[in-house]
Amino acid sequence: MPLNVKKRIANTYPSLGYQSKIVVNYILQKGTNFISKTVKQIAEECNVSTATVSRLAQQLGYANLSQLKWSVANELDEQYVVSEIQDDDSPKTVAKKTLQSNIESLNNTFELMDESDLIKAVKLITNAHTLGFFGLGGSNIAALDAYHKFLRVPINCIHDSEYHMSLMQAARMSNNDCAIIISHTGDDTDTLLLADTLQSKKVPMIVITSFPESPLADYGDVKFFSISEDSRYRSEALLSLTSQVAINDCLYALTAQHFGPQAYKVLEDIRTTIFSKHKNAKN
């Protein structure tokens, strides 16, 4: 099992330089408030260089600052302050607690987003000849939802809920395309085969997962992390789905913004076609 952030800090602290130790002490003091800070803000508040902050993440064994933030969010403090659903809760109380947990999940997912990752992801998407969406099980719901959204922008999109068809689609993609691959755990064998197939074709990948140290995360040219936590009546995978859909929403909105009038024309064409269908049905 991977070391948690506290153990990594304890093991690494003696060998860290003076400035790196300042940043470590800052992280321990701030707790989960640390995840809302940018590299520049952390550097300024610690009076160190941005390079020191970025390098610390690697010194602690993380690929980047986003992975370090994920560990801090999940391990240093209680991530969720929302009360658990109890057997005697009223229907409205259950609804309130459920929505609060969704809001908390979305807020924490947002805090883990880096603007540079969003910019890079949109560049991969908008330059792609074909944009493919891949996911299995619950993550397939998120992949289908993203496919449904991205049909509204001027990009050729593909998706199939049947696994073997998805493998065939992956095998036909190239380095001129882009794949968005979604998995809560990031260690499902079938999902990893999809990722391996895409990698063999040199397809740039945007990975959405809840576990930065999962095998799937290693495939991502860009990685986004969905924050989630088990509750009594909902598994972390269900909360992760909420975050996955939200990340897709962000990528779609940024892509539509990039294409501007072109995206609006696609949307109007779709609306006209659907309206015509309903009009003919009434006649």
C-alpha cells in the first residue's frame, strides 16, 4: 500500500533542504486549506521560489503538485463535514445531506484543478481529428454523458458502451486524435487494456480518476482527479461519478468557448433537427 502523505513527510523530512522544510511545515499547518492555493500563492506565503514548491511534490514521491494536493485533501484532515445519513432521518434531511455531500465533492474536485492542465486538455481536444470517450461500469455513464455533450461542438466524437467495440475504436485511433478515459479506481484490467491500446497507437490521453497513484494515471498526458469518500448509504464510486461528470462539464464548456460561433452553429443545427422531429411527430 502506498505511503500516506504524513509518512512520506516523516521519511523525507530529514533529507529536505531548509526551504523545502518551510513548505512542508506550511502544508501541515494549513491542512486541507492548502489545496486551494496555487503554486505562486504557496511560494509567496512561504517566501520561496515556485520551483521549490513544485520540486517538493516530487521529493515526496508525487508526480506533480496535483497529486500532493489530492493526498492532503484525503489524508491530513477530515474531508467531509457533512453528516452521515441516519436510519431515522426525514426524507428532506436525507435529501439535504445527499446534496451537501455532492457539493463538498465538487468543491474539493475543483480545488485540485490546475489552470495549466485545463489549458493543455482543451488544446488536445480542440486539435484532435477524433475525440474518443472510454469508461466501464459506472464510469461508462460519465463517458456517455461527455459524448452526449461534445456532440454539440465541431469535433468528430466516438463512444460505444460495448467493451469490444470500444477496443476496436481505440485500435483505430492515432496520434492525431485524443481520448478521454474515465475510471474511478484506475486499476481495472479491462480499462487498462483500453489505455494500453491507445498508448500503442500514440493517442494523447486525458485521464479522469479518483486515485493519482493508480496504474491508469500513468497513461495520462493530462490528469484530473475526482474527490470522493464512502458514506453509509453511498459508495465513493457514486460520489466520484458526480465529480467525473462535473470535470467533463468543465472540459466541454472550455471547448465550446474555444470554438465560439462554430460551436453555436452546431448547437443550433442540432436544435433545429430535434425540433423538426417533434414537429413532424405532432403532425
